[in-house]
Amino acid sequence: MARRKRTSQVLEKAVRRAASINSIDPNLNLGNALTLPAFSTLIETMRTRENLYNTALSNLDKLYHEMLQTERELADMAEHMLLGVATQYGKSSVEYGMAGGVPKNQRRKGLRGESPVPSSQQPSFIAGVNGNGSKNGNKAATTS
């Protein structure tokens, strides 16, 4: 999804105001560097910066999509490389395991509802009680 481009309501309001002030006097000088030409220059500066910002967002979107495309190509090639090793050496070979695959003879078929980790390797949970039993008015809680 493309990033939202920015539009400035302040800029739009300033453009309308400059047009209105221009109808009073195109060379209006209100003192303290408040002149219509200075106001118009600042409006153009803001318009230029907003355009640069929006262009940068478009370029960033383009780079992002190019990166995603390259990532997909890389994933495909990595899969093809593994399949090539499997074709050359077999799916039960040590080389297949070295390339990142799980050798066919080392796979474990799990039964429905069975945990994929053997029960001897499952972590054990030990319950403990937090100190300061009545901290913030709460009772002591058992943690795991």
C-alpha cells in the first residue's frame, strides 16, 4: 500500500489569503517584514518542500516494492537451491541437512493432538510466589 501523500491545509489557506490581500494592494507592506512578496515567497517555499516530500514518499514506495520483489526472488532461489541439493544428494542425505533441510529419515510424523516436542524435552514449569505479598493492595500471585 502506498504511503499517503501530504497536503497542507495551512498552505491552501495561505494561498487564498495571499490572493485576497493581493486584491487590496499587490505591494502591501505591514511593517516588521510583513509584505505580500515575502508572504508569496514563503508560500512557494512551502509548496516546493511539500512536493519534494511527496516525491520522496513515492521514491520510498518504489524502493520498498523493489525490495519486496527481490525478497520473493531470493526466497524462490533459496528454495530451488535446497531442492537442487535434494536432487543431487537425496532428501535423506547429510548434505541436505547441511543445506538447511530436514533429512527425510529424521522427520517425525506427529499424531493429531500430540505435541511436536517429545515429552522428555518439554520444559517444566515451576510455580513461585512473588515477595511483598500485599504490594499495591494485591494479594500474592503464583507465577510460572
